[in-house]
Amino acid sequence: MRYINGFRDGRAATALSRLIAAAVEPERDYHLMEFCGGHTHAISRYGIQDLLPPNVRLVHGPGCPVCVLATPRLDGAIELARRPGVTLVSYGDMLRVPASRRLSLLKARAGGADVRMAYSAAEALAIATAEPRRQVVFFAIGFETTAPATAHVILEARRRGLGNFSVYCNHVLTPAAILSILDAPEVRDLGRVRVDGFIGPSHVSAVIGSRPYEYFAEEYRRPVVIAGFEPLDVMLAIRMLVEQLNQGRACVENEFTRGVVRDGNRKAQQLVAEVFEMRPSFEWRGLGQLPYSGLRLKSAYADFDAERRFDVRTRPAPENKACQCPAIIRGVKNPTDCPIFGTVCTPRNPIGSCMVSAEGACAAYYKYRRRVPAKAG
Amino acid sequence: MCLAIPVRVLSIGVDDWAEVEIGGVHSRVSLALIDGAAVGDYVIVHAGFAINRLDLEEAEKSLALFDEIARRLGEPADALHQRLS
Ligand code: SF4
């Protein structure tokens, strides 16, 4: 447990908190976006915002994979699950996410669809192997962290000649989302959201490395510090960002040296490159259509593409009007800005996607809300 | 999905499956996405797949730094700033 508890030491956190307070220039504000839902969770869980001086504000980003899946894509998964003979295998968090017409995968299951929960892509493959008479569709979501595993099971399915396995691919790419935040009118023109620097994701970066961030650190003059998921990692990364901003630098630095190298995990990258290609455009919840931000199966693997095998069509779906998830995902609003946060919308009865997964900002605020100031902003 | 912690590889079986342990809890993860993992290594696991090995030397360096920061809690911040820059 040394490699977990060692990064949660309270005395070091207090010391870092003092160091940050001593480092900030009192007359300026520091708006730091944590891109990744894992960081959002850690920040809420350990009350990190409370350990920072008032002029250092953490802005939550779009890095919760469950939160950013657009409703039409989820509707597509439900439609797939209802086809006769189909077994839809999904990561557990997706089951409770509200879709159109108050549906969810969980409700579809209650209505007779064969929806199963998996912790890993490998389980979907195992189901297909064990039940050759079912058409097993893996509902693949997530960032660069889960895409290599999906690529691996597709290659395995081909090696084993599994004709009853396919993938409904919804993988998305981190750099595209960060660029969209930086290009968003709220950030660029309206000045409603300020992002002075980024806390870079741990696991995504373990796969893609730190190199992909170098472009926009330089081009957009925003420092990026890749941080581990433990509280001391996040605190030290904040200290490093403050330092860069004070010095007027905008570089990519790596706090999470135990897990991330500049080139990332080459083997995982090769698997992804073998099986997937970029879609010209992909819809995200909150961010809309983003160019070259999502992956699909290459035509060489068309046999394993559920969208082709089952001719899945997506239709536009209206967002629930009360739900502020789109604005929260863009960093424009906080969960506590939502009028139904914690009243109508709770983890037991989520109205929006941000209340479902532990990485969602609303769920993180709800779970640890004693530590969160009533109103941030 | 993202909330993962490093686990220790206890044994490696067929098809890149490994038995791993964290705080006494055992489970099975796939090593198919990484090269050269060996018994005794720590790996970072995400949704059932190891996505990287934990670099223990770097981990120890970070821990030593945090240790030092904690020990010097009472000292004026300036002394520590130098250590960090
Ligand atoms: S509290 Fe619920 S309804 Fe409000 S923004 Fe969050 S998920 Fe949406």
C-alpha cells in the first residue's frame, strides 16, 4: 500500500497547501482546469479546493467518459439492446445514464432487453465465446485509456473467428476535447470561463504520453502539468502550475513521473492505430460536434463494427432542460448552479449524466458535499 | 472507470492474464497492452487491463520529496521553495 498511502499523507498536504499559498501572487487569479474525471473525484474527496488560497480556483473539465457520451449515441445502444438475439455488454456506469424518453439501459433491461454489465472489455469477449447463439455487442466508451483494450478484444475476436462479437464504438480523444474548450466562445471571446492552465490526466497520459499536449501548451500559451490521481499529486501539480504562471511560462510538465513518459505506451498506441481510425466528426454531450475527436473501426475490421452489422442510425435528441450537464462539462457552471442538484437529481435518481459515475462532477459534489463550499465560482 | 490504483503482479498465466494483489485483495488483470511485465512489478490498471508499469524508482523519488516537504512543515516556505524549483 506504500504506493497509495504515501501519496495521501496529511502533513505533506498541509505543507504543500502552505507552499501554494506562499507562491501565489495575491493580485492575480489562477483558474486551473482539471481535465479528467478522476481528478474531479479526488479533488472533491480530499477537499482540495479548501486547501487552496481563494484566488486559486479549480474548474472541472470534460474528462468523465460517461458524462460526455451524447444522448443519441446512448439511444443507439438502447436500440441495439432491444434487437432480438442481441446481448449488449456495457461498463456498469452506463446503465443508469438517462437517455431520451426517460429511458436508460437499466430500464431497457427491465423491459426484457439482454443488457449485461462488465468491468472490462475482456468480459464481453468471454460472453461471446461462451454463448455462440447470442449476438454479443460491446458498448465501448471512454478515452484513450479504454480504446486499447477495445482494440485488443477486436483483434482477439478476429483471431478466434468469433462471428457473434461486435463493438459499438464511442471512443473519444482527449486532445480534441481540450482544444474545443480552448476554442469555445466562452473561453476565447466571452471571457466567461477562464482557464489559465491544465491539470493533465494521469491514465490517458500513461497511454498517449505527454507529447500530445505540447502543441497547445505552446500554441495557446497554457501550461499543462500531468498529475497522478492521489491528493499529493494534485497539490504538487497545482504548485507547479502556479510557478509556471508566475514565471510566464507555458510548458508541459510531468508530476506523474512514476506512470507517464513522454512517448506513452507504444504498444497500446499501436493496437489502437491498427484497429481504429478517426471519425471526421463526433458528437459530445456539452461540447457538440467536434472534428476528429472520436474513433471508429477501420474498414478492414468492418465485420466487428456493430454500427455496420446492425445499421444503427442516430437521431438528434433534446437535452433535459433543467439539467446543466452541458455547461458543467464545458466548465461554465458548477453542480451547485443546477436548480435540481441534490433535490430532484441525486445519484439514486440521476437526471443527467454528471450525477451517475463517480467521476461526474455532480456525483462527486453530492457524495462529498460536506466539504464543498455551498457556492463556488 | 478511471479510479484505479497500482497493483502488484503475483503470477502470469496464459494469454497475458495475470494474478494481481492490492492490500491483500487478489484479482485478475490482462497484461495484453504492455510489454515486458514481470512477477513483482507494479502495474497501473484501468478497466481490467494494465496500461503501464509503475516506475518504482520514480515513485520513490516522489515519495522522498513529499516526505521532505512534510518534515519541513514548520520551516519558512522559502527554504522549501528552493527544493521544489
Ligand atoms: S445535478 Fe443532475 S440535473 Fe443538475 S446538472 Fe447535475 S446531473 Fe444534470
